[in-house]
Amino acid sequence: MASSDVHVRICEQEIVKYDLEIKALIQDITECAGPQSKLTELNVDVKNSFHSLRLRIQDLAQMAMEQDKESDKQALLNQVEGHRKQMLSNQTAWRKSNLACKLSIDNMEKQALLNNANSDVRQRKMTKEGMSQTASSITENLMSISRMMAQQVQQSEETMTTLATSSKTIQETSDEFKAMTGTIQLGRKLITKYNRRELTDKLLIFLALALFLATVLYILKKRLFPFL
């Protein structure tokens, strides 16, 4: 029973919350000055709130039918009836506010069209002096654009000249690098050849030294040990 009372209170709180939301949205519609898309958004929000409110009222009615005591059941059914009447009152207020807002937006749009029409009439009544000034301004702008284009062409020519000079310099530098590469390769070959020759000379010196030492040893042996 206590759990049922909690559910009933939660349901009633949500009904009150949706009712307040609907009243606030109706007030927003009353104060809406357009455009039509804004009014459409507000109406979508109102419809969603009414849908949620209707579902919660149905839930409360179902809880009333599930009450064990007849007195509790009747009390909840009375509350359900009161909430439904309040919802119908809100729907009536919503329709009236929506209609008034649409009429106001329509009137503002008509007034805007009239203002635009009057503005077009005033523009068509421009004097010849004004048209002459406009033509003069256009001519001056065209001359300015022409000068800018001439400057741009000149800058482009200078850029092409600079690019050509840079290309020539790059080509010369590339040729120098190629010549340096050939010189470096030749030097590498000479160094490699020199290294090989140096190794050969060292080997010959080592053999000559070995032969000399062998000869010295042979002579010493013959002199010191003649009978061996």
C-alpha cells in the first residue's frame, strides 16, 4: 500500500509539472512575434507536453481502479477528472493563443510586403543626377580594377623573370655539382689505388726484412757454431 501511495504521488507531481510546462508554452506563443518557424517549434513542444500529460493522467486513472478502498478509489478518480478538465482548458487556451499569434504574424508579414513595395517605388523614382553619380562611380571602379589588373600583370611578368633566373642558377649549380661528383669519384679511385700500392710496399718491406734477418741468423750460426 505504501508503495502504491508513492507511485500515486510521483504521478501527480509529473501531471503538475506537465501542466505548468503547457501553461508556460502557451504564454510563449502569446508573446511570439514570429517568424512562422518559431511558432511551429512552440506548437511541437506543446503537443509533446500534452501527449505526456495525457499518458500520466491515464496512469493515475489506472492506479485509481487498482485501489482496495472504495474511498481511495473515488478520491483518485475525482483528481483524474479535475486534471482532465484542466487539460481541456489548456487546450482551449492553446488554440486561442495559437490563432492570435498566427493573425499577428500574418499582419506583420503583410506590412513587411507593403514596406518593400513602397521601397521599390522609391527606388524607381531615382533622379537622373543619382543615376549619373552611380554610373560615374561604376566607371571609376572599373578603371581602378583595370589598374589593379595591369599591376598584377606586371608583377606576374617580374615573377616569371625571377623564376627564369632562378631556374638558370639552379641548372648551373646542378652542372657544378655534377663536375664536383666526377672529381670526387676520380679522387676516390686514386686513394683506393694508393692504398693498395701502400699495402704492397709494406708487404715487400716485410719480406725484405725477413730475408735480412734470416741471412743475419745464418751468418751468426755459421760463425758461432761452425760444426752444426
